[in-house]
Amino acid sequence: MTNRPPNNDPKRIWQNQNPEEPIMSLQEIRAKVRKLEIKRILILGFGTVCYAGFAVVFAVVVPRRYQQGQTIDAVVFGYWFLILIYMAYICARGLFSKRLAPDNGRKTAIESLRAFYQWKRSFNLRQLAVYCASFFVVIPLMLILKWLQRPVFPMINLAFLGIAYLVLASKTYFQVKWIAHKIQTEFDSVDALGKDDGSAS
């Protein structure tokens, strides 16, 4: 009886693999770049339409609140209007920026993958900055200013607000860490493709 492993033994298959074999073929890289480019255009197009649409609504609400004597509400809605205009501009500018190039050579296609993840990280950072400024600064400040106008300051409301924001801050922290880890993993996969491309050449 022989101790020779069978032909379909996983260990033998792994040992016989060519270490210089590309992780992804050029066709697979091109297909992934096309898919990511479509995803990017859809995100930016949808964002442009939604942010611009909500900005129009807030542009009507702000003067009405001010005319009704609700100055704090007018300021808050004005802030949201500026944020919506900013996000609509960011999305619209991205739509007209340089497109990814999936149909060129392998090196250019890999750089297109890296460009997509760089855009994704930059776009997420902008969204995070807007989210933190809005939910951790503007909204609490608005609530406190409104409570200060009451005859008796509602300390119980302030306590509940503090607890709610502790939960929200924890959730935001872990969510940001998870997204950052996911994007870094994507960058690592692109770097692996680049190293593999260099070794194959």
C-alpha cells in the first residue's frame, strides 16, 4: 500500500500552484472596474438629485420659519440647506470627474481600482464630517437653546439626551472602524494585485 496522496489532495494542489500566477485575470479586473464605475455613477447621480431636491424644500422652509418668528428653527434649517447644497455639489462634481479606465492595460485597470477606493474613502470622510457636525453639534445645540426658552429647564430631557448620545457615539465609533477596516482590506487587495503584476512582469 502506497503513502502517495491522491491527485485531488488539497495540500498537493496548493503546493503545485504557480506562485507567479495572477490573482485576477485582466478580464476579471476590467469587469470589476466597470461594475464599480457603474456603482459610483449611480451613487453620485442619486445623491445629486436627492440632495438638490431637499435643498429646494429647505430653501422654502427657511424664510417661512423666519417670518413666523422661529429664529432658531430658521438658523437650523438654514444650516441643513447649506449642507444639502454642499453635498449636491460634491456629488455633481464627482459625476463630471475623470472616469475610471477599465479597457486599458492591466496596470491602468489596477490603478482604476485604486482610484475608486480612494474616491470611496474621501466621499465617506466627507459624509462622516457632515454627520458628526450635524448630529453631535447642531442638533444638541438647537435642543438646548429651545429648552432654555422654557420657564424651567428640563434636566430630565438633558439626561436622556446625554444617554442617547453616548449610545450614538459608541455606534458611530464602531461603524467607522468597521468601514475603515473594510476599505483598507480593499486597498490591500489592490496592492496585492499590483505586487502580483510586478512579479509576473
